[in-house]
Amino acid sequence: MHGLMQQRPLTIQYIFERAEMYFGSREIVTGTTDGIERMTFAEWTVRTRKVASVLDRLGISATGRVATFSWNTSQHLELYFAAPCSGRILHTLNIRLFPEQLVYIVNHAEDEVVFVDKSLVDQFWPHIHELTTVRHVVIIDDGAGEMPEAIDGVEVHEYEALLADAEPAEWPSIDENQAASMCYTSGTTGNPKGVVYTHRSTYLHTMALMMVDAMAISQTDTVMPVVPMFHANAWGQAHAAIAAGANLVLPGPRMAPAQLADLLESERVTISAGVPTIWMGVLPELEGRDVSSLRAIPCGGSSVPKSLSEGYREAIGVPILHAWGMTETSPIGTCCHLAPELAGLDEEAKADYRASIGRPVFGISLRVVDPDTLDPVLQDGESSGEIQVAGSWVTSGYYNDDRSPQSFTADGWLRTGDMGAVDEHGYVRIVDRTKDIIKSGGEWVSSVELENEIMAHPAVAEAAVIGIPHLKWGERPIACVVLHEGQSLTIEELHAHLDDRVVRWWFPDAVEQVDEIPKTSVGKFSKRTLRAKFEGYRL
């Protein structure tokens, strides 16, 4: 028999309407080039409904793609809800993509309108002639830059001028499985791939972030997403903060470490998420500041060095909260909280666990298997295999892309491309990306683990490990390091540091000092760029 429960659609409209009804006095703080702007939820909800009317007036089709090229701001947040709540599809554009990738994804998604921060116009406008489906560009004045001139076939508008004449819109009826937003992968190999989120998947992902064993976002929080709103929906933090009635702090272009530290202190932020490279820069800026309000620092995008997590624990009493996910998983897949059965461990062992990605959050199924046979690996914490996931907010395919089949198993699990090991308690440790793992003498070397141990050296600010062709061993690792000012590091000193930390045959054959580790558009180390830089290198 069927149950007798009401069938209410799980849509982003409900998240918005809940905030509209109950949380009008809560605050959205935006960092600008000129200072700080403040807005209540009540003001924001009225403006958001007006943005939906603007989309109607511009003639954006009922399911049209609405693109954004923006920092983390209250205006960007208006579009986060106005587009999907009006039945359209939000498409956040990564402002750090190479131009050819930007042009590809705008045309591939068939964006009809692009909302651009004025400070980013110079970066966006040179490519406007190549965008085949864009008919409107709306400029958001964020205090810097100039208005562009219209070109044939593309109308240019001012955001605030459009809102001034708009009336708040009513939401149409929407099916929960309708597309709500889309993000493209960072495109480290080939063209970026489009992931399309539904209202239902976003609703469920939002609920997951509010759970205690995930990020526990509630109305008592002040949330600062440092992770860009163009990166996998700001890891869901923007939706969860609105759903919970938490205050939001949006840094805008104020992304320098000292500026972020200022916001953490002055706005009494309780939870703030970003990639490891962000938190590496912020940590020294916290000295002498009162950031006692911070209760959680979610960090992901790449493996979190244990030294970084412990650096925060020693400095402010709060270690990094290691999370893992992908654009394809909306993105939260795991969060690392120490289970009760680990309470008796010593601090060093607890630190090792905190450096893992933890266990899957409720709603995500995860397995670590042989990528060819799909047989589970031993849960001994050492045997490695591919991490594969399934769940209600995991993509089932890529948008209009023939690469989809190779990314999924025959039984429907997403092949993440991450290699990992799982222990008896179900905690997962990232070993490497399948394309970055180094095979030396028939054995695997984990570049991720090696990097984390190298970055524990006091002279090292950042480190990336790549494999170099070797006549005898096939490949051998070399360490590319950025040193702290005034520091030096020899290969002998590095080997001495690594002794008792990793097996000796993992020791890098060389250490190369570089000015910076190249980053991808989402802040990860770009191993591909490093391998190109050291192509032809001989050991």
C-alpha cells in the first residue's frame, strides 16, 4: 500500500519563502571595494523578487540560462534565488577560467543573459563577440571599473536601474526535478563538463549541510563563504544560510588574507569555508586577533595538510574541518568529525584522523573499490582503490556531453577519479588523483601524502610533487616547493625531515624551488602545469 503523506515539491522556492517569512531581520554583509554594505533578509527578499521581474522584462525564456560573472556579493545572492525560483536556470561562470574555456561554457550552456560585476568588465568584455547566444549583459556596480558600450545584438543594462522600475514577482509552480542551476567542472583535461542541479537535489543538499554531522548551519551562525559562489554553488553554504536564517558575510573582492581576517574578527563569523591555499594565507594574519567566535573552518577542494589543520588548532583552538566533494556531488560528500569511538586516541592519532576526509554525510553512499573489477578494497587504511559515490545530489551525467558514459560504472556509481583508502571505522583518506599518482618501480607513490609531509617542514610554504620519467624506475617524484622568505632547503635536509614520516623509497629525488605553485581556476595545485614546466627534466 502507499502512504498518506502530502506530495509537496522540494524546491528552492520553499527555502526562499521560509527566509522571507521568518528571518527578515537577519543580515547580509558584503565587502566592496569601498568598504562594507549591509542588508537585511527582508530587503534582500524584495530585491530578489524584483530581479525575477527584470528577467521577465528582458524576455529571458521560461527555462533560460541566467549567467553570472561575479564575486560573492548580495547581488549575486539575489540571482542565486531569482533565477531558479522564477523557473530559470542559474549558470555561475568561473571568473578565473582561461578565455577559451569561458567562451566554450557560455556557448555550450546557451546563456541568454550575463550579469557582470563592473570591476570584472575588462576581464569579460573582450570575449563578448564570441558569445553566440547572449542577448543581454547587465552590469552590477561594485565600485570599480567602467560601463562597456553596447554592441550589435547585445543590449547593456545597469542592474540597479533595472531594479528601480521593477515590481516584486510571484513564483510560478515548479516541479522539484526541474533544473535549478548549473556549474562546469574546472576543465583540467579537455573542455569543462556541465553539471545540472535540480531543485530537489539542492533542497536535499541544503538539509544535509544543516545536520550536526555535516556543518550544523543554524540560525545562531554567521556564515562566511570564502569559497567562490561560482564554485559548486559556494559548497551549498549560501543556500543553507538562507534556509537556516544565519547571518551571511560575503567578502566580495576583499579576498586578501588580511581582509578576510578583518571580516572574521569584525563580523564575529562562526563558520567559514575555503580551499587550503586560502587558509594557508589567512593563518599568519590571525595573530593577535579575536576570532573566538569561529567554531568551524570547512576546507576542501584539495587534500588538507595535517600541518595546516594543526596550525589552526594551535593558533585559535579550532582545527580545520576537512570536507570532500566535487562539482558532480553538489559538492558535499564527506565531512570529518571524530566519532565517539576515537575519543580515547592520543592527540597525534586524532590529528591523523582530522587529516582524512572523514565519512560520507547522511544521503551519500561511498565505496572504495578496484576501478576495474569494482571489488571493495580491504578496510585496513592502507589498501587503495577508486572512491566512487552515489546519492540524491550526485549527478547522473554531464550536460550535452558524450563523455558521460566513461564517468559512471555499470551499476550507476560516479567514478570520482580520486584514489583513497578506508579504515575499519569507515574513515577515508585521499591517496591521490588517478592522473597524479606516481608509479615507481611498479609501486605507487602518493603525491598527496608526500606533499602534506613536505609542507610540515618549517621552511616550506607550499609544495607539490610530480612524477618525472626515470630510465630504471619508470617514474620518480620530485618536490616543487615555495619557501618562506629567507629560508632554504636542500635535498638532504628534506630527506632528514621525511625520515620516519614516509617510506624511504617515496623520498623525492630532487627538490626544486619555485616562486609559486600554479593553481587551477578553483585554487587547486595545477599538476598539469608543473609537469609541462618540467617536461624534459632528467634525473
